[in-house]
Amino acid sequence: MSGMRARHPHLSSVLALLTLAGALASATPAALPQSAAKPRATFGVLRRDGLLVPFASIDGDDWSVPWPTPQHGYGPVEGLLPISLQDVPKKWWGAAGADASWTAWLTGEKRPLKLLKPVTIPVFCVPRLAVVTDYSGGPFKRDDPTVPKDGLAIAGNLALDPIDQISVHSGDARRIVDVITDDFNEQEAEAARRFTQWKHPYPSEERQKFPIELEAYYRASEKTTRGAWTTSYVEAVRKFPPGPKDKGCGLITFAQAWIREQAGKPPDIDLGARVTFCDRADAAFMQPFGRLHVENEVYWIYQTSSWTDELYTISRMRPKDIKPVVVVSGGYCNR
């Protein structure tokens, strides 16, 4: 079974992001572009401890990553920690600029965010440059390798629209399970075939007798000049009883899927699956922050995280495709 844990979760998370794509139908039209002005904004994740980690910027239709990241070799030994906000190089602030006001977009509310000073923090096993703010969230486990995110912060002339979280016990959830079942079974079989020195203890016909359960379901409906459609993202699992050598933690099939649906058309599904253990050591989970309407484009902003890494992603959503335009490492540990 050692082959089941050999994949580097940081790299596999990136690959999963770049290969997945999709969304769901019906359609309560969302708002068209929020501002006629050229979009100039910088984005950062807001942690529960009040630290801001900028990670992306947009200037018109150009996306960039101006803030130092682990891939840039950032670390205190390079002497990159500015003494004060005034010492932060202006180019690091992106299109919004060094003097822009920041707004924290939290669940169900927004509030001004005051930046105080830059600091260096550990995220998983790498140093990260962050900014202390006047925000203070709820309690969290301070010995964890990373800190929960309470929302997104934006500097500039763009606003954040919500992504709906749908109950996994709802009728809509049961319908989505039906929609993805064939793709789930197909990708589960493919995932099982990828092992060369191990065979799944349950043949395909037996696996399909176990139910598929949704563990996360996010959705948003859009209407642009490209059409009206609904985008959904789900995480689904099929659980198997522990075997005699599994120490109480049995196998699961873990799947992530994007579903795009348009009225009168079959759903367009992009689903990836992996066979792993119930501890989900090789799985990455999504936390959506919200979506942007920029001119005639729609973007989702979200984090994906595993036990050993986290990624911040901005993906462009269209009726026929989903394309990540920014994928930034928030931190990671090598195995």
C-alpha cells in the first residue's frame, strides 16, 4: 500500500487544480460587471489571527503575483523583511498601489481593514511574508501548521460576490449525486488501475454498491453575454469498511468535481478521483472566498488545502470551460 501515499500533495494539488473544470444549470442571473472603470485591485487571504497574505493583483485584464511567495525563494535569510509598511517595495502592492484602502470580505459582511506592519510567519514548513492588521477572529489551534482563513481582503475598485454553500442533505445535493455517479465510477476505476503493486480489495461491481456521499457543495449562477449557466463544485466520497490491516481506517474514494449546467443541455462534468485512506492524507479540500465580475468575465477565488500545503487560486468561469489564471502556493512541507 505504500504506493498510495507516494505522491507529493503540493504538486498533486496543483495538477488537480489545472485539470479540473466545470459548473451547474438553471439560473438566477448574477449581476453584470460592477464598475465601468478599468479594474485595478490586489487580493489577499485574511487569516483568523488577523494576518493578511496578499497573493494576486489585476490591472485591466492582466493578472499578476507581485507579492513575494515561497516560489520566489522568500525567507528571512535573504533580508527581505521590510521594517515598516513604508519600506515595502511599491511594486509588491500590485495594481491597487501602496496607498489603497483595504476591505475585509467576511462571511455575510464586509469591513474596513487597517494594515499595521509586515511580519515573517511560518506556513507549514516555509516562511511567508504577511501583514499584521486590526482584524481579530475567533479561537484556533495555534500549534497547527497553518491558520484558518476567515475571508478575503481586497484593495482597489472591485467587490466580492458570494458563492452559495448548499446543504449536502438537500434535494439538490441528491440530484447532483445522480448527475456525477457515472463519472465517479469511471474515475474511481481509473484511480484503482493506477496502482501497479496493489489491487483494490473490492472489484468495480462491489464498489458501486456503496453509496456516494457529498461532503461539500458550492454553487453560483451567472448571466453574461456568453450565456446563462450555473457553476457547481462538489467534494464526494465513497467509504469502504476497514480491512484487517487497516487499523480501523478503511479505504475511501475521494472525488472533486466541477459541474457546468445550461438549460436544455446535458451537464458538463470535470471530475477527478483518488483512492486513499480515511485519514485523507493525500486529499485537498476547497474553501471558497467568493467570486468577481470583471467586465464580461466571472472569477472564483478560493483556497485548496491538504495536510501539508495550501494554494490560493483564481479561476475564470465560462459556460464551456474553467481556467485557473492565478495559482499561488501559500506554504507547504516536503515529505
